[in-house]
Amino acid sequence: MAGRITPAAGRYGGRPAAERRAERRERFLAAGLELFGAGPGYRATKVTDLSRAAGLSTRQFYEEFQTLEDVLAALHLRVNDAAEGTVLAALPGAADLDPVDRCAHLFRAYARGATGDPRHTRIAFVEIIGVSPRLDRQRLERRSRWISFLCGELDAAAARGEIAARDFRVTAAAFIGSVNGLMHDWSVGWVDATLDEVIEELLQMLLGRLQAPPLDGPS
């Protein structure tokens, strides 16, 4: 009979159960992106709000997620993956650039990926902050990935003889920390500047450090 589940095939209305679950999950994530990133925010959203926005029931929510925090965690990974994908796509175009132009090219690509959708910006730099130890670990793990990526790019430039070799980890950590801090403050309205001004300020911080002579160590 049409509309009945066939246990052996796991189908309902001709659609596999896995396909229906994936669609429901995407509807919850789309609703979370809107409510957390553009609406009242994560802390002001309840499961009933999210379910209503997704056009689904709370029962269906708990079939896909245990808590609202799970939705925020999934969205945080997704928006970071989007920014990372933009940077990786920009790598071939930076292959023949000098280190300064290469860093500028890649950081502008990152900025496009991280800020092209304002909802992504808010989730990545604001909503994720201080939610729980679990999400703090996830956020710091993703920050560590960006630090390692930047160190890898600078180490490769040093290996090619384009810049002086040194330990770039402090520079990379300071820069990525500045990106997160300034983007947070800009997103919540504590910094009166355009997005382009914020991006250029961050870029000049990085390029200024790369172009500065190495600091003398202790004698």
C-alpha cells in the first residue's frame, strides 16, 4: 500500500529512510543557521522554536540531535569547512606569488569564506563563544588547524628561501587570535568599522610582522 513503510527496504512513500532522515537533518540545520546566525541567537532559541522554524516536530528533532548544542556544533564545523574550502580553492592562484602577496591572497580568500554569509560570521565568532567546555574544545581545535595551516605556508616560503626561517608558531597564533577577537568585536558592534576595514587591518598586522626584521633573542 502506498505510504506504508516496507521494513526490509526501509522505505516510506518510495523514499529510503536514510534519505528522509538526511533531509530532516538539513532542515533543522537550515533553521539553526537562521535562528542562531540571524535571529534571536543560540541562547534565546528553544527546541520548540527550532522545530517550528524547520517545519518539523520536536519528536523528529530528538531523532536527529540530542540537544540544541549539537546543532550549533554541527553548524560551527560547517561554516569553518566552508571557509577552509575557500582558502584551499585559492591556493593554486597563489602558487607563483611572493610571500606577502600570497598571504594577502589567501587571507582575503579566507575572509570571503568566513564573512560571505553574515550568519556564518556570527556563528563562527560570536555564538560559539562560552557555550560549554565541549564547544570550547571544538573551537580551539579549529583554531589550531588554522594556526598549523599558516605555519605550513610560512615554513614552505622559508624553505624556498623567500623569507628567513624561524619558528612561526607565535606569529601564527597571535594573528589567528587577533582574527577571532576582532571579528567577534566587529560582529557584536563593539568596533565601528566596515568589514573591508576590519579585513585590511588584520591583513596589515600579518604582513607587517612578516616584513619586520627578526627580533633579537636574549643575549
